[in-house]
Amino acid sequence: MAQTQIKLLIDILPSLKSDSARTRVIETLALLASRKNVSNEENKAIGDFLITSLSNPPPTTLTPEILVSVLNAIIDIYADEDRAYDNNFVKSGHLKSLSSQVNRVRNDVSRIPTTTS
């Protein structure tokens, strides 16, 4: 997949009106970033976007559904340390970025309403 196609998916995300549509794009980006033959550049572009979305979200766009989707995408992409692109996570300092967000994310997650049947 060309870098421009990934950029197009990233650029279209803010214009989507529903969280459901945004979540699907985030899930698609996660699949693209973790595919078998992904280039380091493509993986880095997607990983950087997701980390930035988590650490510097535009106002009112990080709803609970999007927050969970972004966290799931980051985990899906970087959970396997044996992948060739894992060095993007290390070199880009994503661990430090994620670590600095732990308290805020915990706070945001604790405010997600739970439903019981």
C-alpha cells in the first residue's frame, strides 16, 4: 500500500461524523500497520498517528469509543516484539509517550459508563 493511501485514511478520519466510522478506519489502519509485508515507513506513519491521537487529541474527538479503538490498535500493532517493525516503537519513543498518558487514560476509562443486564 502506498504511503499516500495511508495518509488519505489518516486525513479523512476527522471528517467522519460517527464514532463507528472512525473506529472502522482506526481498525483498518491497525491491520495495515501490522500486515506481514508492511514497510517500516508505513508502520511508522500509522504508529505515530495513533500515538499522537492518544497524547494530543483534537478537542472533543477522543470519545470513549475512539479511545478504546486507538488503544486496541496500538496493542494490536506493537504487542509482538518479534516483528520487523518493532524498532519503530522503540526508536520513536512510543513507550515514553504512552507512559506519560497512563493517568489520563485511566481517568478517561474510569468515566466510561458501564451497563449491566
